[in-house]
Amino acid sequence: MLHEPATPAGKDPAGPYKMRLGIWMFIFYSLFYASFVAINLLSPLTMAAIVFAGLNLATVYGFALIIVALIAALIYDALCRKKEAEFARAEQEQPKTGKA
């Protein structure tokens, strides 16, 4: 049985934009996560401090890591869709050249 892609794959004109955006978002999130690790390594007792609604910093920061990752994914998706739509509009606006 031959399995082929569900949609035709071709060159993605928004690819470089997506890659740059993904790298910047990865760097941001990595720094955010690295600060969590650094606090745990350098001052573990700080993580026991109650900071919000009876929850300690470790719990709040852990939930923040999850929430920030989800928000970053939604932002990435929205920005990539916008860029793809720009390229699709530009492609449609270009006059068709070819043999009739």
C-alpha cells in the first residue's frame, strides 16, 4: 500500500520567516526555563516561598512554564498563518505569465 502526502508539498515561501520566528521564540523560552533551573540550583529555598494563593514559587513557576509554552504556540501559529496569507495574496495579485 502506497501512502502519499495528503496535500501537495512544495517550497514554502514563508519558511525562512517561520524559522527565524521559531528560533527567537525558542531562545526566549529557553531563557525563561533556564531561569527556573538557575533558581532551583542557586537558591532552592526560594522555590518554597509562598507567592500566590497559598502556592509556592515552584508550583506557580511550573504552571507559568506550561502556560507560556501554550501561548507561544498560539502566537507562533497566528503569525505564521498571517505571513502565509500575505504570500498567498501577493501570489494572486501577480499577473499570470505563460503561454495561452
